[in-house]
Amino acid sequence: MAHNPDWQPARQLTQSWLKDAGITASKLAARAGVERSIVSRFLRGQPLSAQTAIKLVNVMQRRLPASDRLSLITAFGLSSFSELAQSVPAAGAAQTNLPIGWQEGRNGHMHNVWHGARLLAMATEVSGHSWDQTLPLLVAAERAFGLGSFAALAALSAVQVLINLGDLDQAERELVRVEGVYADEMDTMTTAQAISLHGWLDFDRGDLIAASRWFTQNLQVAQRREMPAFQGESQHFIAPCELGLARQLPDGPSRAQLLRSAEQHMHLSTAFKKQCNDADAVFGFEHFRLSQVLDVQGRHHDAQAHRHRALRLFEDQVASNHIHIHTTDQGLEDGDTTTARRSANRALEAWRVPKYAIGMSRAARVLGQANYQEGKTEAALRYMVLASCLDPHGVFGPERTRVTDFAGHISAESAHREGHRHQQRILADLHDTVVQHKGIFTELDHISADRSRHIDALFAQTLTNQLGSLLG
């Protein structure tokens, strides 16, 4: 998506619009679904991200005639909007009974650009409450835009939602489709977004080296094209890759170098995001990611200070649960299972709403560890199996132990103590409970991804193989 704004005229047009509409900047922000502080800082001289610009223009253009509308979208740097709108002159639209904003697509269909933009804005607003509800909006937006970088943007946004929902296989299939269908349509920004999505797929699957390569490639593209938003995003994503790799190394120069690099990437990320005038929640994640690096460096006091800043910046309980789960992991190391159980149950409840499968898996894993430390082996196994079903790629701890493998370890340990036949009965009953979504496994009703194949493999291979390796 081309975004080449001229901010001074954009501010003047916004101020004139506010005066003519008789509303305040706060009301404009509310209608657009953005934070009031972003609009306020914009009017005082700060820039806007392309996404925020789309939201504001989407509100303001409704009260403007066609000529003023084109001036507005041009000033805000939404050149693709401008080109598409100009493709249907006012007179031509009147003659064909088509509203401004419609154009004849290459495939012979009529595509409503403004409708697509509204759908994108609606999807962004809805995503704050429920990701799966954004998918139909994004699919409709892609169809409304037809071909072009805006259609690719909508489709890639849907891929991001699928990743958020933990449906990585479907996300990968969609990403391949988008890159094939829109190969000649994607501009620099949509190309950069696609590269970033490849990185997140590898990251969530646990391949930190591959993920780091994708994010580094994206950073190089952003640096060449001077795109501060993507420079900041790439720096932010490289840091957790380096942190994860560092945690697998023993103390020494290589580990220290990776941690220094991760910290530097986080500082650079924050600097770029300040240029882009990002929302408070974005800076909350900046402080949270930095706190994770500082903790591993042993700078616990500094890390705690950054976590407190993050909590102040997070406006919703859902985001703050990332911090609670992180501190809960630290508490488990000290044997504090009571606090861990309380925090994990709260996080599990909060993450049901957006159907955040990966977050739900982390909470279930904490409950499994708490039960395991308390000697409640059967309950620990159930929660670890739940965590594995919610996120088949989940890992935890400095060694990045796979949740699935740890579930197998608990099962084998129980068999060694209680007997092989007893454990086989436990696994058979557990399998039926999982498949029927009974007990704690009703949590599987709160995710979008189909985990049936993973459940079959988990019981047919992983858990059974662990028993065989221990007792055979």
C-alpha cells in the first residue's frame, strides 16, 4: 500500500473538517476507533500510521463532496485510494448510476474501494474483542477491493488473524495463495508484511533461526525503502528470536552477544515506533519484550520497572496477561504454585474471548506445572495434554521443552510408578474426554483451529511411544 502523506495539508483539512462538522478531535477519534491521544498528537505535529490514516479518512470522507474527498485522501498519502477514485469521474459515475468509489475490475466485477476500506476499519475495531469475527470482514474486504495492493493487504491481514488464532496450517496455505494470486499486485509494504508473516509462522512453530532470517530480510527491505514502521516492527520481532536462542546457550560470549543484540533491537524498535506515533498498547509490548531480555541478563530490577510501565500502558486485561504469565513462570521456579494457579486461571478466562489459542495453551501449561510440582500427576497430565491440544507447537523454559514431550514424560513417569496397564487405562479415558471436549477440555470449544489430527497423533504416537521407551 503506497503511503506518501503531506501532513501539513492533512492537518489543515482535518481541522477544517472538525470545525465544519462541529465536533471535537476526541469525538473524531471515537468514531474512527483510534485513541484520542493519537489524534491529538497528530494535530500538534506528529505523523500517523497508514492504518490510522485510513480510519480517519474513512470517517471524514462521508461528509465531503467528491472533489474534497480526493484532496483529503491525497493529503493523507493514500495514493492507491486516490488513483482508484479518480478512475471513476463524477460525471461518469452519474451516467452509469455508480457511486463514487466504484471501479470496473479487471475480472469484470465492480469493486467498491470505500466499502473495502470500511470493512478493513471494522475488522481492526472488532479484532480488539474477537479475532475470529474479523475473518469474514477481511474476506469481504478482499473481494470488495478486487485485485491490487489493497486486496492483498486485506488477505494478508486475514493470514495474521489465523496466526493469532493458532491455526498455523491454514495461515500458511492462505499465505501461499496470497503470494500466488497477488504476485504482480503487491507493493513494497504488502511484500514486507508477507515476509513478516513467514517469520511469525516459523516463530510460532519454534524455528527461531528461520524466523530471525525472515525478520532480518524484512528489516533490510524496510531500511532500503526508508519505512520506519516496518523497521520498528522488524527490530521488535528479531529480539525475541535472539532471546530464545540465547536462553538455549550456556553462559559465555555467544550468549552475552545475543542478549546484547536483542536489547539493542528493542531500543531501536521503540525509537522507530515513536516516529510512527504508535498507540500506548504498542509501547506496552515494547516495555514487556525489553523486560524479558533484561530478566535473562540478570537485571531483574530494571526488568520489573519496564513491566510496571507496560502494565500502565496496557488498557485491557487481555494484554496484561502476557506479563502475568511471565511473572508466574518466575514464581514457579520458587515453588509459588498458589499464585501461579490464580494467574493462569485468570489468563485462561481472558484469552477465551479473542480465542487466543497460544495464550490459552500457556495458561494451561502453567496449571500443569503447578499440579506437577504439587505431586498431582494425573491433573498435571490433563493440563499438559490440554496445553498441547491448544498449541501443538508450544514450548517453555530455558531449554524450550515442547509441551507435548513433557506430557509424554509425565505419562511415562506415572506408568513407571503405577504400572503400564493402569496408565493405558488412564490414557484411554483421557482420550475419550479430549475427543468429547469434556471437563477442562471444553476449552477446545473456545478456539477456531481444528486440532483433531494433532489429538490423534498425540495419543497414537507421542504418549504411547513415551511409555514404550520407558518400559520396553
